[in-house]
Amino acid sequence: NAGVTQTPKFQVLKTGQSMTLQCAQDMNHEYMSWYRQDPGMGLRLIHYSVGAGITDQGEVPNGYNVSRSTTEDFPLRLLSAAPSQTSVYFCASTRGPSDTEAFFGQGTRLTVV
Amino acid sequence: DQQVKQNSPSLSVQEGRISILNCDYTNSMFDYFLWYKKYPAEGPTFLISISSIKDKNEDGRFTVFLNKSAKHLSLHIVPSQPGDSAVYFCAASYLNNDMRFGAGTRLTVKP
């Protein structure tokens, strides 16, 4: 059982480039979300989805887009990378609205130069 | 604005002693609180949780205490083991799983 899988694990981008961080879960969870972790800031919610076709913004959504065409996948798109987006990104999934225990992927370390 | 705060960035304890990690929150709407543990180069993993209708929850060596009037929760680890050395995140949630995390406390358990 793979759980939550994120790719890539590491990425270096130049300012202005775009890219997609992939996230897939095989637990048939309804809820999926993206967080970024910065030193001294903990994990901050970027976007989340309560089911296929439904997404919403979290605390820090600017500069990021998401879509949820299937239950399994929840990609995060950086439209035009900026150095302020250098961070570690975590994808998480949860069984449903009454279950707040989240399962996290291993993270993607992104550096924007 | 950080709604969940962990004011101690690090904590060091001796193996076999108690570890107490603290967390404060500002939003009285939070109704569920969780602790996650994170090792380097891994994602956080769920450790223990507590609903706002309780004041204590225990799971083996781990106990979480909630003081709603003080908007404070704590995680007790007894006895502490070297394998408990990790970063511990406190989290709080309300509505649609919108979880807010603290900045984390790095626990080091010395043999």
C-alpha cells in the first residue's frame, strides 16, 4: 500500500518557469490538500479539495493552481515560479470530513533561483 | 497571523524521563487538535488527537491534555526514548479539514 506519493522529491527552477508537483493517493480518500513548510512557520495550507471536481483556497494560495479530476490525483501547479516559493511541499489526504487524521507524502523540496 | 503557536523551537530530555511539548492557539472555533511527528526527509505522521469535548487522551506512552479556557494543549511522552527524537507539530482544525499547524518543536532524547 503506497499511501500518498509525491513526485519529484527535489526540483530546482529558474524564476519565471512553471512546473507541476504531482500527488497521488491509493487509499480512496475524499480529501486532499497541499501544504508548504518553511523554517519557523510550520506547515501552511495552500489549496485543498473535498472531492473530485471541487477545490478551494487555503491560507497561502497565491501563485498556485490546483485541479482534482480524479479521486486519486491532486497536482499543484506553479504558474511562474518566484524565489519566495522556495520551500518544502507536502501533499496530504484524509478519509473524509469527519476524520482529520491526515496521511502525508514524503515531500518535494523546491528551490527557485 | 499564526493561530497555532509552539513557542519552544527545541527541547532536550534524558532517556526515560518525561517530555512535555506545549502548544497554544488563538481561535476558539477549533474543535479538534492533533499532534504529528516528523523525521528528516519524511512527511509528518499522525501521532495522537483530541476532540474539544475532552480534556485528556492517552495512547500508550503518549498523552495529550487540552485546556480550553487557556487555549492550551500539551503532549506528554513517558518514558521518552531515543527513537522519539523528531520534530513535533501541533495542529488544530475546524470546518472542512482546514488544519492549521504550529511551527514545530524539535525533541532530542539523549541516551
